[in-house]
Amino acid sequence: MIVGVPRETAARESRVALTPPDVRTLAGSGIRVVVELGAGESAGFSDAAYAAAGAFPASCPERVFDGCDVVAWVKPPAYELSSMPLRSGHVLLGFQDPVRRRDPIDRLRARGVESVAFELISDPLGRDPLSAMSGIAGAVAYREGRALARDALGARLTTVVVGCGHAGLAGIAEAARHGDRTVAVGSRLHRGPAAIERGADEFQLAASPESLDHLLARISPDLILTAAGRGTLAPLLLTHRTLGRLRPGTVVVDLAGKAGGNCAATYCDDTYTLANGVVISHRSNYPADLPHVASRAFGAASVRILLRLDEFRSVGEFSRSEENSDRYDCVKMVVSQSN
């Protein structure tokens, strides 16, 4: 198998799909890796480091696509994939933005090109790419939201974190580091202990927009971080009615924007202020603020999938077992209209 790594071209993206140590690991398993020149530069990985690890250089993305069986990326490229030398049997591995890119993915599948979406791969131990990136994104997003809120408020904030997955828990931990009062909100009671362990002052169960509306009216937070849902269409939790009842200066950071958003007023990759003074913010690549660290985490998680790719493509469903703790508890995600 030959894996190709193109240089990332999505807006403000500075990560790389595989790092030199990842290339070395794959080479040890007989997998060749072709890396576009400059692919790792923004993340602090030189072309020389890739060559020393055993990667084969490619001068342009066309050569990467033409020379490999699997293309590993962080995000879909800015250029049209139809301009690349794709062929039946090609596998595109990485974040696919399946909610907004449904039609392009279907067209690729009709040509025999499989799109494996990291958004929908789940490992119970959190070693999948989305979990790895969510842990970074939650902390970065919280810091950005806090900076927006502190422009108008004091040093200690009252915050609400909606969703207690990897991103939400990372946001809670970041809030605790700043000494903020934090209320964690989840739709399942068993999420509470993890939220408290990460530093939340309390955990509240709110499984509907109505219950969240009542909770926010009682708490009157300065900052709300929403991170509910994973990969598929995100649940709408902050309605226009709820937003209209928030205090002027309240900041809402919606981590689920690309999946439809937990907030009714979210626009992807935009920060703006509503008429009542509430600030709404979303950014799709928070981990890119820490490109070296994020690339190492993303690459390590990607290698775990690449080393099992034949099994992953041939088996419809994985279930973790005691005999093999490395087995993913997930569904093979080749996005198509039938999903």
C-alpha cells in the first residue's frame, strides 16, 4: 500500500496528516509514504525530516494523488478533487465534512473513490483522530471565548459548557485552570462524574432546548461553550428565543458549527454580535493554533487506522473486545446517500 500526504490548502490550516515519526512507523510495516514538498513546514516538520524517515517526495498534489492508493489529509483540499488524477479504488482518508459535503462525496463514490470520514470513527479509549483533535479544540475555543468575554467583564467568569465529550471536557479543564465558575451540561447523567473530575463546579442534566433555556435563565452566564454531537448533524440547543434572553455581552462559542451548529445563530468561521449584544463565535480549525502538537496527535491516530485499513474497509462494524483492546468500536464510514 502507498499512502500519499498532500500539503493542506484549507483556509488557515497549518497541520499535516502524517509526521516523520508516523512515516517511519508505516515504513516499518511495509507501507510506503509519498509526501508533497512543504506539507509539514507549517507544523514544524521539514522535507529533510520526512526524507530521513523514509518518505518519497512529490513536487505537487497531482503527483501525490497519482502515485498512491490512499490519500491522507487533515481537511479536504481547497482545490477541486476532480482536477486530481483520481481512479476507482482510491481511498480518501481524513476529515470529510460529511454534513456539508454530502453531494461531492456521493459523486466520488459513484466513480469508485471511497471517502472515509474521521468525524464518524469512534474509539472508546479516545484514540481516534476526532477525539484527539476535540481535546485540543475545546481548550483553544474556551480561551478564545474567554478573551472575547473579558473585553467587557471581570477576571472571573461564570461559564456553561454544553456537552461533556472530549471537546467539552477539555473546555471544562481550561475553565478550571482560569479559576472560572463552570457549570457542565449534559444529556446523560453518567457524564457528570467526568465533568466534575475535570473541574466543573456542578453538573446539570439538560436534554432539550427548553430545559437548557431554563438553566441559562437561572445561571446568567458570561460565556457559553457548546460542544454537543459528534460528526453527524448537531442537535440545536440554543434557540433564537434563548439567545434573545441572554444578557448583553454574553459570548457563545459553538464548536459544532460545521455540523449544523448547537446554536441557531451560528455562521461557520464567523464571529459577530447580535442586536441584543450577544456575541456568537465559530471557527472550524481551533487545533491549527497548535500545529506541531495537533499534527503529532492527528498523525498517531491516523496511523492506527492505516495499519488496520484492510480490515476497516472489509468489515462493516467493529466491536471492542477484551482479546484485542486496539479494535475500534465504530462503524465503517464510507459516506453515501444510504447513510
